[in-house]
Amino acid sequence: MSPRYRNGANQAGTVIAVVADAMALILGLWILMYLLDANRANGLVRFVHDAASWLAGWSHDLFTFDEAWARVVAGYGLAAVVYLFVGHAIANRMQRH
């Protein structure tokens, strides 16, 4: 494989890793805002919540803990871990080829 294509794969892998990191950061930020009882009327808090809800749509309320904070941490946290794991696995695979 020529170095030109290898460099493109490295760049694509880097982009994928950065996107996965950004997704996990948004999810982690929402968990933190929830635990600190951030003002939900605030525009930034609403934006982070909406983005996190969209990203964790598949894992939101997946767990049925009695405590709401535990459901938020587990549901959104699972999504963050999956995005990090899958995103970095794909990025590493692309960079190796």
C-alpha cells in the first residue's frame, strides 16, 4: 500500500476517534450535569441533555434501578463506553491497514 493511502487511513481513523471522544464527552457531561442538579432551563444544559438523549437513545432507561441517578449513570455511561470502545477499535483497525 502506498504511503498516500496509509496516511488517509490514519486521518480517517483519527477523525473517527475524535468523534467517538466527543460523543462520550457529551454523555459524560450530561451525567455530571444531572448529578450536580444543573438548571434545566439553561440553554447549555438543554443542549447537552438533548444531544446526550439522542446519542443514548438506545441505552436510555435500559436499566431499572430504583434510583433515578443510577439509571442515568448506567444508561448514559454505557453509551459513552460503547462509543469509546467501538470508535477507538475502528480507528485502530483503520490505522493498522
